[in-house]
Amino acid sequence: MTNTDARVGAKVKVSDALKGRFEYGAKNGAANLRQLYGEWNFGAGSFLVGQTYTPIYTVYSKSVYLEDGALEKYGATSASRKPMLRLEFGGFQIAAVEPTADALGGTTTEMTIPNLEASYTAALDFATLKAVVGYNTYDVDSISVNSYVVGLGAKTKFGRAYLAGSFFLGQNLGTYGFKTATDANPVIFGASLVDNESFGCTLIAGYKLNEMVSFEAGYGYTESELDQAASRKDDASQYYLQAKITLAQGVYVYPEIGKLDQGQDNTGAEQGDTTYFGAKWQINF
């Protein structure tokens, strides 16, 4: 089976001030656009036009289950890749991102401003820290649907080992376009909106045994809950243990064992779990 993250692309440098990138994925003979952008370095900073990962993207896991899922729906902070206009100054990024909207059973939607995201990454002596914030708004039949996310991430390395973690808080992340395994949509009740509050976190630990073998363990958890008395928490989690085996330069095998727990839905019903074991084979060229 070929993963949807099998890809082909190139990084292009036109000059010291102008560069670009394209990247397409492929599965069963069909291509899909992953990244396509140009970036202009104007000295004090850079300006990007096109599609790539949005500023809130904070993913440290290397889990290969669910086609390199990387805990992206199970606690990681991610809206994946979207078209945007992005300014970057040092460790600070701010972007106007293509907005998302869900009619939520209504008849008409109206979007007047783009999704707005910002992040700041600080590289310290002991760790790399990242803070993110995002906001999206639109109207459904004159009812305002406001979504936001705030989060923090950190990664540190000591010797051959590393630790990383992240967490986020958010509201109405389903309409934001956020990646989550829970039902994070708000609900229209009469002429008002019932908001949906979400939380998620990840914890990653790794160790490089030698040039051929390294290990990683990870855990991610997320939950969402409607702001009404009859609602229950919809939660989901994943944990895994993985090895990375380098057979030759560019040739890798990733054995992984783990468990996916879909938890309960917002009615309290159990949604089941999956224990898995397998390996991803990968060649980079």
C-alpha cells in the first residue's frame, strides 16, 4: 500500500531574495497538492504567497500510523496546509489564511475576513519554545460563528535523548478547520449558537541508540464538549512505541505498535478502540 504522504517535489532558488517550493502527494495514481508557494526575502523579513503549513502547526510526533498521522488528530496543534499570505520576521509569523465555514444545518454562510494566525518561536539554549494563536469568524443565517485556538509547544534535547510536548485550548475548532478526532463543531439552537470547547495535548520522548537505530514513544489526548447541560465530553487518545531503523542512506523502516482509543462521544456512548502493529518502509531520493 502506498501512503498518501508519498510525494514528489522540489525547492527552487531563483536568487538570494526569491525562492519557492512545490510538493505533490500521490495515491493509487491520483495526485494531490500539498505545498505550492513562492517566498520573497525583503531584508527585514520575508513574505510568502501560496499553500504550506499554517503558523499554528505544532507537531513533534513521528508516528507513522494513519499514514504518518503524527498525533495530528489526537492532541497535536494543527490545521495542516492551507493557502495563505504570510509575513515572517525572525521567529514571528503572522498570516491571513483561507477561511473555513460550515453551514451547521443553516441555509447561507457569509465570510468577510480571512482566518488570522500568528506564532512565535524562541530558540533558547535549553529548548525551543513556540506559542501560537488563531482566529476564524463567519456568519450562518446572521448568527456569528467565532472560532479560536491558543497553544504552546516545546522541545529539548540532551545527549542522545529528546523530549517534546504541546497543548492547545480552543473553541468551535470543527468550523476552524482544525485537525481533531472529536466532534468539535458548535450547534445552532434556535437563534443562538452553542459553543464547543476543546483541549488537547501531546508528550513525546525519543532516544538515538546509534546511527542505525533510534526509538520514540508518544501519547496524545484531545477532548471537546458543547457548552450545554446535557452534553458529555467527546474524547480520543493515542499512544505508541516506534523504532526507526536506517538500512542505508535514505532507506528506512519504522516498526510501530500502539493503541487508538476513540473514547466516548458527546452522548456518553463508547466509540471503541484499535490496537495496531505494523511497519512503514520508506525510501527518500
